[in-house]
Amino acid sequence: QYTWLYAAGATCFVLVGLLDWMRYCDIFNVFMILAGLAGVTSAMSDTSFEADIWDCISVHMYLLEAVNLLHREHEYEGHPMFRLGDVCFLGGCILDVMISYFSLAGFDDIWLIYVGLTSAILWVLCSLVDVSAEIYFLRKHTAEIDGGEGSVASSIFCY
């Protein structure tokens, strides 16, 4: 069951990468797509060592995406909240890269579980902060465009 959950989560990251690529018109969003694809491959791997290798590739791609996010210019209201989400994403990525190296080296101590839990908390915080900031931004932008009477879809554009 964990394998299918991991594959489903990685597939969602492929979708997020595609949507961000269309939204921000930034070729560097390919890192998120590749990270998701490597994650799906990791979930479907036959051996745990093969899964660890694909997971290592995946977390490095997420780390490249995190660096891309930190260099992106957010020129809209809610910028500090998006930056907070980006920093949480970067922190989770760094911890995941560390865990990946230790897993490949054969470590399986209890402290790795705590590091993994901390990483998971940072990823959840990232998603909660980003979704909250995005909802706020889209509602405010929609209200500015047509006095609050339009749909959210009318306010989507490349930044």
C-alpha cells in the first residue's frame, strides 16, 4: 500500500511541475517533472537498492526545483508567504537528500526516522502555506480585475 501511495504522490508532483511550467513559463520547472517521474520509478522498482537509487535521483531533482523557486521573482502580493513556502520546501529537500545518502550507505538508525519526520513536516508546511497564499492572491486578484464578480479561472496568467 505504501508503494501505491508513494507513486500517487510522485505522480501529483509531475502534474504540479506541468502546471507550474505552463503558469510561470519557466523551463526550469522540468526539475519538478523529472523528480516526480524518478519518484514513480522508485516506487515501482523491484529491489530496495534500485528504489534507493531512484529516490536519490528524485530528491536531487526536488532540490534543484527548490533552488529554482528561491531564485524566482514573485512580483505579486503574498510574496513573503510564498517565500516561506519555498524555504520550507528547500529545508525538506535538504533533509531528504541527507536521508537518501544515509540510506544508500546502509544506515537505518532511529534518528533517520526523526529527520524524515522533520522533512515531512516541512513539506506539509510548504503545501499549506503555498495553498493559503495562492487562494489569497487569486481571490484578491479576481476582485481587482472585475470587482469580485468573475471566476478564479479568469485570473490565471503567466507571472
